[in-house]
Amino acid sequence: MGDVPVEIDPSLCGLLAADLTDAGFTAQNVRDAWGSVADDAIARGLRAPAVRSLGSRDDRLAVLARLFVLGMPQPEAPVAAALPALGVAGLVALELAEAASGTVVPRALVRPQAFADAHGDGQWWIASDLDEAALQAPLPEDHVLGVGGASLTLAALQLPTPAERALDLGAGCGIQALRARRYADTVVATDISQRALRFTRLNAALNGVEGIETRAGSLFEPVSGERFDRVVSNPPFVITPRAAGVPSYEYRDGGMVGDDLVAAFVRGVGEHLEPGGIAQLLGNWETRAGVDGLERVRGWVEASPVPLDAWIVEREALDPLSYAELWIRDGGTLPGSDGFGLLVDAWLDDFAEREVTEVGFGYILLRRAVGEPTLRRFERLPQAIGDQGGLGAHLAASLAAHDRLLALDDVGLAASAVRVAPDVTEARHHLPGDEAPTVIELRQGGGFARSLSVDPGLAALVGACDGDLPIGVLTDAIAQLLEVDAAALRADLLPRVRELLFTGFLVF
């Protein structure tokens, strides 16, 4: 990619897409070509196993995999044969490669990316800057990242519900804009980096996706005075010391102190949401001067001039040293190399200055309230999640359940018939020789894979919920079996039923 953005030629993108399709350049075919072990190694920055697996293969798929996935120079003749419609000249014109002395040298990666959502399975090709393995050096500060773990997480979190206008703030290579366009009629993608916006336009054209507009600027400046039904953001939230000698990577560092960028987003996004509009982002937050990180996020939500519903999920937390090591390695500086210790000191000094003892990472979902906020949920869910692909649908279902429950008082809830979600299982633990269980657990296979201990009364109610009889009738029958007061049991169970409906153990 050149330093000065140039317009994307959609006809060239169409020719490249046709060549990639004809060559079978898909995520599964590439993974099959070098095997799952080598494919997983690429995600860790190791390309040698893939190179060994391909050996001397010179078929179209192998040539394209070396060139576009591994970022390795290739002889010009095999590349021309692999791209008969586009040709090497077209590849150069798209600024994806250079050609000289019979060799094609990649200037960007173009990796196939499979995905699945409520509309079905799909396949994209995502162009981005060369990674560390291809560069054989630390990343430049203006690096445009491809599809990483955080990108996939946010893509999976996006609600699969229709929207008219969506905003992707901090678009990077454009993966979130592409995902949002699956549900939104139009998408505005913004970034401070013109390089990133060119990749966004290129990837939209390469995948034949229209309706994505790019704008340059920081935070909400490019959309001043505008509102959206949906806002998504994988912002540059990484906490980076503002100190000499510490690299500031555009893709991860927003140029602010500590977690100020995430705070600014939370406080400012409400004014850019339509009533009922939803914002979703990933972020870091500090536990600072004895104030818990989630409580600080709560303060940001409450500081919004627009009333917001909020659901914040902390997925993990790191101590300052572990956090520093993670992001120093991410930039390509490894332990034992020159400067690693100096960078660690800079990070630890920065954290010490603000009395930071822990950094949390997680998911933020905000909704512009119609009237007073009704949802304020701040929770820690560190457990492993098997399939993240259904998280967006799970979040949407939880919000729908929350809204439906608001309209139901206890009498209405007791008159409702509900079902156990199909992914819920029950486990009972007994001491040897005991007939009655000491622990009864309900486990969720989907969603956030929650697990909770329940008492016999709630276990009996959940087990009886098949969508036939109302909750109140079931509760009265259970009270008779347990020989307890029916009114007291109902008063005990109904609030917990509300929680089970929100979290997806039970469904209407």
C-alpha cells in the first residue's frame, strides 16, 4: 500500500475475486493444503511449518497461499498463471504487490476468512498489511492489522438484527463494517488512518459489498450531529505509556492516557445513537487507586448526557506486568531482545503513576434508553466459551427477554408458560451413599456457557418447564410436593426465573 491513498478500481477487484474463486482460495482449502497444525502455527506468527507442508507445490492454490497468506515473494510466472484474469500488472495496480526481476513481492496480505451468522455461511478475502512473519521485523507504527482474535470476537458479538444505518468506528481493515453490512442497509466506516480506510474500501470492493462509506477522523468527529441504529467499534484501546521510545501503533493505541479512549467512547456514543440504538465495543479498563475497573466503567455510563442501558462483561483481567508483556510481544519485541526491559519499565512506571493494580478486558453493550435506563448489568464471566458464533444472537435474545419482562409483573410472569433452552443440561452431585444430591448445577452449552448451582425447588421448576403449563401452576405443584408454602415459594422463585430468562436458561 502506498503512503498516499489512491482510488480503488472495482473492475480490478472483480478480476482478482474471480481468480481467487477459480483457484479455490478458501480458508478451508488453504488449511487443508498445509494441515491444521501448520495453520494454527500461522496464527502464532510461525510460517515455517506451512512452508514445509507445501514443499515444492506450484499449483495455483499453493502459489497464492505463499504469496497472500504467508507474505512470501514468488516467481512471476507462477503468479501470472495463478491470476490469469487479473495478471501481475493488475496486482501491482491494486498496490498488493511489486514486480521486479522476475519476482513478485507482496505488499499486503490477502487472507480468506470464513464466517457464519444468522444469514448463513460465508467467505471473505481480507487484505491487510504484511505481518511480523512476512516482514521479519517489528511492525511499523502505521500497520493496518488483519483479522485477529479481537476482530473475530467483536464480529461474533454483533447483533444479527436489522438496522438502517450503522457506524464502524475505528474500521481498520474493515472486517466489522463488512459484518455490520450483513444487517444494516448502509455503513459509515471511520478511522484516523487513511491506509486503514483504503484497506476498508479495497476489501469491500474485493468482496462485492456496496453501501460502505469511509470517512477520516478521530472518534465521533467524522459523524458530528449524526445518529445511527447500530455502532460497533474495536477501538485502539490498548493502554500504552505516553513516553519516549515507546511505539504507538495506530491499530491499537488511541493516543490517550490509560483507558481514557474507552471512557470517551462510552460517554459520547449515546448522542450518536437513535432511541433504542445499540453500540457494541471491546475495551480495557483499569482498576485504579482502589476503585474496581467495572465500577469505573459504571461511572462512565452514568456520566453520559444521554441515558443508556448498559451490559458490561469482563472476560479477563491481567496484572500490570502481564499486561505490559502481552502488548510488548504483540509489537514484535520479544524477551531477551534489545529494549524489552526498557519497555517493561515504561509500562510499569505508567501504571504506578495512576496506581493501577489490574487491567480488565471485555465487552461493552450500550443502548440509548427510551425514558429512564432499565438495564444496568456489570458482570465478570471468565469461563471459556465453546462457540462464539452464536453470541450475537444470544445478546439479542437477552435484550428481547429483558424488554418483555419489563412488561410483566409477577402476576403476568406467573401466568406465562416458558421452556428450558435446548442447550441447558443438569448435573447432580451426590456424596457416596446419599440419596439426595449435595449440589445441583444447571449448565448452559451456548451463550456465555454459564453454570449455576440451584436448590431443589428451582431445579424442579426448570425441569418442568416445557412450554405447556404456566409458571404459577408449576410452582404451586412443586410447593405441594416439597410441603412448603406456595406463596413463599413463588416469591422466592419468580425473581430467579426472570434471571434465567434473561441469561437464556429459559425461553418464552
